[in-house]
Amino acid sequence: MFIPTGQISTFCNLFRKVFSFGNRKKVTITAFTTTIGRQFSIFRPVYKQAAADDELVENLSKVYPSAEEAVKDIPSGSTLMVGGFGLCGIPENLIAALKKRASDCKDLIVVSNNAGVDDFGLGQLLRTKQIKRMISSYVGENKEFERQYLSGELEVELTPQGTLAERVRAGGAGIPAFFTPTAYGTEVQTGELTIKYSPDGKPLIRSKPREVREFNGRKYIMEEAIVGDYSLVKAWKGDAYGNLIFKGSAMNFNPVMAKGSKNCIAEVKKKKKKKKKRPEDIHLPGIFVKRIIQGKNYEKRIERLTLTEDKPVGVTNTSPVCSCREKIVRRAAKEFKNGMYVNLGIGMPMLASNYLKKGVAVHLQSENGILGFGPFPKPGEQDPDLINAGKETITLLPGASLFSSDDSFAMIRGSHVDLTILEHCRCRPRVIWPTGSSPKDGQRNGRAMDLVASPGTRVVVTMEHLAKGGKHKILEECTLPLTGVGCVDRIITDLCVFDVKDGNLVLTELMADVSLDDACKMLRQTG
């Protein structure tokens, strides 16, 4: 409280008068502040009504005239965080503006879930050779990304998707490191991932081994936070103060990337009107945003346009392979219990949702920030801002909710998801489950490492019992990089169902057309 020097004596007299011993009435602090406030006006708000004035808005405005102006001072060698999931919610205009600076903005360390496609999104910066290192969860469908990585032109630090989100979130929250169960027992923990190859395909730079600690009988690895110099994010609406509103699943990594850097540059499709602005509608407060521009042109590509057709859902092909897969899908659908929160992998697991029993309803969760998504849209009703983790267009069901990727993986790691069903290529009886990845196919970590690491989530794997050529896919030992250790509860194949008990497989069911003798023969061959 500030009292002008010349009025200190007046203030003291008022104080004595209000709290005099002769005054037997109960004096409250409210009465005191009211009396003093009338005299000195010291409790009146500084801005009064100025917050609504256009002059104040102009003085505090973070609006830049163009994307080019907003990114013009990003120096070479910066750590750049970029929002988006696939092509959904990427800052198109800011990336295009940065591409124009190919001659003087190079050697960037880019932190993003993936790198778009060859000719769109971050793929444009790869083509202009502006990126030195990518820190991402998977390569995706970007062939140029894969080519540069395997030829030694690009450094790639592959990180499980939930760990990536948390490393960025921790950096923005001032937390230098944290422990996570994700990726324990894998090449991420042991430091065997290749960050950079030589031109002849030999590893030059390896990832760092992670510190391991045990908490409550469970093993965790330490991950260090990431702090960006700049971040480029995309929002649906924004105002001059930097407050942002996101639309659909385009929220994904954008809020966490905005929080994770020292200088966030946001592009918005629409400017919020004063009269319609409600504080409770804001998803990201302006304190995290330093600059904002309104995007001029948006291509908003859809990576996997998937529509509902007027024909039966599920596996409809009559080929032997599809018939085999349909058995697995129908059996997997029996895993659903009413009211479950479920995460489904790409392929057979997603198809299983088409075979729900009558009276059974589940909440489908998607890692890119959706809870309660429904069928694919009808032709003409697709929305580029509404996709699932497989990058397919979707619709929302009543009661659905949308959130950021870091919140999504908090649900997963925190065991709030009841069931996850995934499709994969190989398992071993002691249940170490591999991704089926190798340097030649891009070493995908993606989201599966987080999904299988949650101790309270039931993990079910769907897979064909035999590979092409009759080779077995349930093996005694795995030869491919691992996704998780001791994480699978049940394996569903086209021949039978196994439960995992104390590191061993227990045969619990046979498919309708499979005899016990046939199953035993297969198991003996499996070893």
C-alpha cells in the first residue's frame, strides 16, 4: 500500500480514530479499508475501465502483420517446436514462411510428433535441408525423412509419443527431468537407438542410455525435459492478447508445444471478436504466446480420407486372408465390456469396434486428444480437423471430449484407460512384445510403447498365428526391437486364444474350426 509522504500524518490520525481504545464497537478490517480508501483512493483498480479501451489493446497487441515478419528473426541452430499430428493442426503459413528463409535459417533442431509428408508440412523444410535433427515419435509416411535419416544426412532422435509430449510439457513447466515406465527394457533404455548413420549405413551417433530406478516395485527410466527456443503452433481462433482456441483434434500437440518454448509464434484461422470473447472459452492463455498472425491460405490436406459406405462394416472380403482376420476381429470384440474406456490400434483392433455386442457401449480414446469418437463420416461430412490416431477422418458421439496430446497420454500412463487392443507381428511366450521395426523401415516408436507400459490397463494383442510361408509369429526369442517387456495379458490369433500367466502362455480357447490336436501341433512347432 502506497501513502504519499505529505499525507502520512493524516493517515495516522485516521488509523487512531478508527481503532481508538475509547471506541467500544467491534471494528472490522473492512471498515478500516473503507475509511482509508475513501480518503486516499488507494484500493481503487489501477486500470479502472482501461481494459476495454482500444488504446490498451493496441499497446498490448501481439499481432504481427504476416507470417514472414513473425519468423524473420529465428536464427540458425534454434530448437524449434512445431505443433500438429500428421497433417492435422500444422502451422501451414509459418512453415511456408520459414521455408523462404532456406538460405539463412539452417541447422534447426525440430521437435514435432512427425515430419508431415514429402511435399507438405515439415517435409518442406526437410527438402530445403534446413533441419539438422528431428526429435519425433515416428517417421510416418515421409519418404524423404526416411531417406535422409538412413543416408546420414539427418539426425533423428526417436522418442515414444507420450514421452515426447511429457518432455516438452516438463520443459515448459520448469521440470528438468522425470521418471516414466514407458520404454523400460527397450533400446530406448539401453541407448541402442541410432541417431545418425554414416553414408554407408553404419551407426555414427547412438542415443544415451537412460538411468533406471525402482519405485514401488516397478522399474522406471529417467527422461530429460526439452526446452525450445521457438515454437510454431496452429489454432482456430485467437485475439490480440495471444489467447487461443483450438478446433477438434487439431488441438493435439499444439498447446504443449506452445508452452514448451521461450517464444511461441501462433497462427490462427480467425480473429476473435470482442463482443463474443468469453474467458471460459480460451484453451491456451496468452501468457504462453509471444506473437500471433492470421493465416491467409489453408490447404488443410487430409492424409487418410475414410468414409462410411452403404455396405456392411468390418472385413467383407471373402479371401482366405480376410476370412482369417475376421475371426480374430470378431473374437477381439468380445473383450469389450459396457462402459469401458478403450484405446484401439490401427487395423484389426479398430475393426473390432464394429462387432460390439448388443447393449455394450464403450468410450473410444485416441492418443491425439479425443474421447468418444464414432464412425467414419459420410461423404461430404468429413472434417480435416477431426481425425483419429490412424489419421483417418472420424465423427464424434454424444458425450465426446477433446483435449491435448499431453493430457491424452496422462490418461494412458495413469491407467485411466481400461483396455488397449493392438495388432502386431511377433510375440514370445515370456511376453516381450516387439514393434517389428528396424532401421530399414524407419524405426517407429510411436504410441505403442506408452500404451503397453501402463500397469492398470489390460493389453490384448491381435495377430495371425502364421506369417507368409508358414513361419510362426509366436517365438521363443525375439529378434526385432522391443516395444515393451512383460506387458501383454492376452493374445488372440486365428487359431486360438492365449492368456499370459507368470511369463507362460496358457491356451484358453480354440477357434470354431480348430481342433485341439491341430492347436497342439502348432504349439509344438512354435516352441
